[in-house]
Amino acid sequence: MEINLGDERIVELLSVYSPEQVREKALAKRADVFGQVVKLIQRPNPEDIEIAALQRRLEPFWYAAASARYVYDRRHTYSIEVLPEVQSVTVYGNQHAVAGERKSAFQLEAIEHCVEESRHELILDAVKGQEAALGKYLDYPQHAVPDMAALEQNGTLVVSPEVRGSFVVRKLAALLMKTFQADKIIEEKIDVEQVTLAYRPVYAIEYVWKSKQKKQVMEFDALIGEFKAVSGEIKKRVVRVLENDALFDIGADVVGTVLPGGNVVVKLGRLAARKVVR
């Protein structure tokens, strides 16, 4: 099995909303943050609710795409039906007797030349390692960065991935690998087109209802412009920043775990994430 690895990248998805616009929207949302029931019954005064903290955060997810190609030969015996009066058939100079209970078919041995191709895309939450419906974010403008450290600007909290590139490639390879009967394998490979660690912008807003001494945290998606309530407090700063070699820890030793006892050759292509992107 040959696995060819193409581009490895870190990209930041560019926010649709500026910090000023986010704050304006957060202020306009004050009356709703503690729920519709509270809004209808207790009728909070928006002026009594203030924004105690506003934090810009970059949350990671993995996107990977790969295609598989299998080329092989296999022996197969075809049973070809003939008319009742046929006793034998000559094919390319070879005579084949008609057999069967009713003498209605003859057997023809052949070699089948097979090609199977498939492609798969995978999107994973980079913290939990689960598949996530985040493909909609890939259509937004983005720019490549050389490493995670380049994302930490102006107090932005960069969430560190808990799963590495090797996990993504193993999972993707497992989806594309298949078993097949073959007498001769000519080509058996998976081309990983790209492995991208994408960061999307999210704002966490902590509201305080002063007279009631209540707090509520809302998150604002700075790409699609939606608010959602979350439990707990605003996340603390993440101090761990992984180096690119740790993020994209992809090699035959780790990818080979999807093929126990198999011979896996990993060929590395252009490692964009390990270069300074200009």
C-alpha cells in the first residue's frame, strides 16, 4: 500500500464581522440572553445588563481529502450459455466442450483487468476528533499561516487541537481502503490531496445582569453571524502551542496502524505547513 501525502496547511478563516460590529450586535442582544421566558415575565432593562467580557477565539477543525486507486488482475471462469445443439465451441483456436446437466454452457477461463477508484472528504472537530458538519465554513475567504503562533494576535485565544494530522490521515485511509480478490496487484495507492487545519473565528461574550447578579455566556459565530447560549464561563487562555512537526506527525509508522501487518509506504509531498507562507 502506497500513501502519497500532498499539502499540509494551517489556514485562518477570515471573519465576516469586525470586533466593533460584534460588540454592536452583542449590545443589541442584551434583552434576549437570559431566555425568552425571563424576557416576557421579568422584562429586564437592557441598560441593567452589561458586557463584562468579550473574547475572540479561534477554534480548529481538520479538513482532508483523498482518492484511492486499485489496479489488479484476477482469474475468473465464465460460464457462457449456448444453444442445445452445440457440442463444443472454438475460441481463439482453443476448443471448449459444452458441459452441464443439459449441456447448455461452456466454461471460459480468463484474466480480468480491474481498476477501482474512489474519493472521500473528511471533516473532524480538532478537539474531540469527531466528524462535524463544518463544511459550510470552507467557502469563506481564508489565508494560510506558517504556524499556530502566527494566529495569536491582539489577545486572540487559539484553541489547541487535541487530535493530530496522523489521526486524520489514518481515519481517511481506513475509509478508502478495501479488500479485494486479486492474483496480481499492479497498483494500490491512496493520494491524500491535502490535510488542512482550519481555524474559524468565534466571539465569547459574558453578560452580567447587575440587579439580579446573574451571568450568561453567549457565543457569536463571526462567519455565519449567529448567537448561541453556552454553559459555564469564558474559556481560559490556552498556553500550549504545538509545533508544526507535532501537528502533522504523519509517517509510515503511524499511518501503518490501519494495516496491521501490512507494508505501508508513505511518500511526502509539498509540506506547505512547514514552510513560511508569503
